[in-house]
Amino acid sequence: RGHVAYVREVLRLTDIDVDHVNRLGWTALLEAVILGDGGRAHLEVVEALLAAGATPGLPDGDGVTALAHAERRGFT
């Protein structure tokens, strides 16, 4: 949903594992790409996650990476 300020604060104030995988098999980066609309806010969330060390090559449960999802959606 592009909650940029919230994401930045969580990344800044906590030691959260940016590559944590949820029950859907998604990391925060995968979720931002898959559920994002490609707008400025979502781009800023993706940039913040990458700057915090998120790994773009981690696949989802189907073996598809965030980068591959972004390419398929025309976000690259």
C-alpha cells in the first residue's frame, strides 16, 4: 500500500529481518512488488527495503524472484 514513512521507521528503529518469509512464501520485497501498483510510493518502499539489505534474488513459493515479478509487471 506504499506506507513509505512507516516502512522507513521500522527499518531504522528495529533490527527486523528484511528477508523474513511469511506464510505465503513472500518476503517484504516480494510483497511490495507483487501487491504494488508501480507508483512512486511503492518504488520508495522497494528502494528502502533494498537499501536495508533485502535480497532481490530470494524466490517466492513458486520459485519466482522479486526481480522476475517486477520484470513481468513492467516495473524495470
